[in-house]
Amino acid sequence: MKNRSRRAVKSASEYLLIHLVPPLAVVCIHVIYLCSKREIVVDGQVQEMWQRKEKMILSFWHDQLLLMARAYKFKAQILISASQDGELIARAMAYMGQKAVRGSSSKGGSSAFKQLLRLTREPYDLVITPDGPRGPRHEIKEGVVHLARLSKRGVVPMSMACSRGHRFASWDRFLLPYPFGRLVFIYGPPLYYDTNETSAHFHQRLSAAMDATAQQARDYLENHGLSAV
């Protein structure tokens, strides 16, 4: 009886977690975004991609995940881990009109990659956090490199910086921006896999582009007399 009661309590807790946390998270995302002074800076080549309706692979670091869907105006398929935390994120993204591909380098990676590769033939942008879901922090894994090579899509590095917020003591130092601060979102120029280059070289180019875009976001705040969290 005790075991049955524990299972019932656990099931009830999981039900509440799954069904209450995602909509509450979406409300928080909207409140933070709308109550902040914000700027979205888009590279000219990305604007041209949008004008041509060319689909992209959007790449940003895992710690900046929270508000990115608010700064992104188009429908996408987002690679999200198959964990319970990933389920919460996927449900939150669904409330915001975005779809999820479930899997990661540690669980369901092969299946998720095949699904992403298939989706490159569909009219969706693809969104990847290349250091997720377990890190190391700000280190690109090979999935996005292979996806760029096989799909011939441009990879657009994206970054966010905020003037007020909190970083959690997680592996990625997850960023929670506070309301009433300043937000900046940067879309960097796209990178295309050159047929003559190696995977290692593209990996190096993308890493440098991700770092440059993150620095551009920090510099934007500093130019306005603010420091990035």
C-alpha cells in the first residue's frame, strides 16, 4: 500500500509538473520580454535569406535558450533532448507555436539527426543548441557540422545578452534575464559548408563565429553603458 501511495503521489507530481510548468514558463517569458528594453540586430545576409525565403540552421548556446523563441519570428523545428527537462521545454515551445525534434548526443541522437536531415527538405528552419544538453559549455558538438555538410544550409549563429539577470549553478550557467533590463539579440552572418573544407575546419569557423556573435552582443550593451550578465 505504501509503495502504491508513493507511486500515486509521484504520478500526481509529474502530471502537475508536465501540465503546469510549461504554460507558466511561457507567461514568464512573455513578461520578461515585454517588460525589457530590447533590440534585435540582424546581419544583412540573414535579412537577404529571409527575403529569399531560404531556410537556415539557427545555432545558439544552451544557456541562452529561455528567450530566443520571442526574438525569432518564423516557424521552426527545434532539437530538444529526450529527457524530462526536455519534455518541459518542448511543451513550452509548443505553446509558442514551435515544434520539437526530440533527441540529443546522449539519447536518441541518431534518430533525431535523421529526422533533422529529413526536415532539411521541408520548409522549416532548424534550431540547435550545439553544446547541449549536457555540455561541455560553449563547445560545439559534431551534429550541427554534419547537418550543415549534408544539407548545404547556412548555419546562422545567434546570441543574446542582458543587463540584468541571474546565472544558475548548472553546467551551462543557464541565464535567467530579469524584467526591466536591456536585452539584445544578435543574428550573425550565415556560414556555409565549403565542399573543399574538412569537418574540423568548418567546426573551427563555426566556433569562432559563435564566439564573435556573443562578443558582439556584449559589446552592444557596453556601448550603451551597461555590462552583460
